[in-house]
Amino acid sequence: MLSETSRREQFSILRVISRAWSSFRAIALKALLISALFGMAPEVVVASLVPPGDLGSYGVFNIPLMLTSLFAQAGLMWAALRVQDGGLPSFSDTVAAGAKNFVGLFGVSLLAGLAILLGLVLLIIPGLYLMTVLSVAGPARIERQQKTASVFDESIQLTKGVRWRVFALLVIGLVVFLGALLVLGFGLAFVPEDLLWADRLIVTPATTAAFLLVSSFGTASLYHELRWGAGTSAGVMAEVFE
């Protein structure tokens, strides 16, 4: 594992982005299929069952939709970490990893989300700080298989010395994602009413799937960068990323 000094000297935002893209590209079909099955498909089913504008009925499905997305994220994050180790995980192994890591990732995500939300509500700055220092708690839980307190501590330690750059990377990802949503929203404003079904059945589910892919491969790549820099956890040459 990199020391704080080595991490400060070697950390590269561009390498995080490049590694995330390269690891996705290595298993693109499997990753797209998983995000479609567990992220996009449930959204389509719910949108088909709930009448347009019925927010109360749609809200009933929020928790099930969140859980299926988290299942997909657990598998995708594990697969991204394996690719960054030099492997090529299978579809079945990725789904199995999603089942294995789901409960642990749920606990980490719930506690981190509540802490960040509380920080944002109180003074905003504490929430942004927690969002930064806990940014790799998810992949740390999957990689290390330790208790929540331990992975929180590891995430805090790993971000030491580079927190402003980690925060900048998170902001870049958020701006790009929100920018894409704004463009989509602007475009939908000009869509005829008889075609607005496409928003509920195509655009929103596709947005969920895209978020799963970006967050899973992005945080896995960030964790790799903070822990091992340009190398791999198994000491394998990173030729797959060239």
C-alpha cells in the first residue's frame, strides 16, 4: 500500500479516469448486461405499472429499486477491482459477488449516506468533507471484507494528503452527470406529449444504469489509485490499461 507521502506525489486524476474507462471496456458487455438487468429493467417494470404522475404509488417502489441497484453496484464494483488486478471476471462470478457483498455494501452505504446527509443539513461543509473522506469505503468493504468501522477508517486514511484532489474528482463526476441530466431535461421539454412515455421507460432507466456504471467503476478506480497508485494489488503489470 502506498504511504501518504507517495500517494501525495503520485496521485493522478487522469489515471483514475483512464483506469475506470479501461476496466469498464475490458468487461463492457457483462457490465452493461448487469446494469440493464438490475438497474434499468426494474425501473422499466415500475414505470409500466405506475400511472404517470402518481408519485405516491411510485414512492412505494423506491426502496426495492434502491436495493436492486445496490446489488448491481456490489457486483460491478467487485468486477472492476478484479479487472484492475489483471483478471477478467465472468458474468456469473460478478452476479455471485453482488449477492455476497450486497449486505456489507448496504451497511456501509446506509451509514455513510446518513452521516453525509446530516453533515450537509447542518453546515454543508462537514457533509462535503465526509463525502470526500468516505468516498472509497464501498470498494474498501468489498476488497477487504472487514467491518464497517474498519473500512471507514481505511477510507479516511487513504484520502489523507490528497483530499482536495479527491474532492475535485468527485465534483468533476457530479458536474458531468448533472450536466447530462440538464441536457436531457432540456431536450425532453421539446418532445411532444404523446412521446413523453420515452422519458419514463427509456431515459430515466438508462440514466440509472449509467449512474451504476460510473459510480461502480469510478470508485473502484479511485480506491485502486489511493491504495496502489499505478500498480496492481497483486503486483501484476497494468498492461491492460495501456
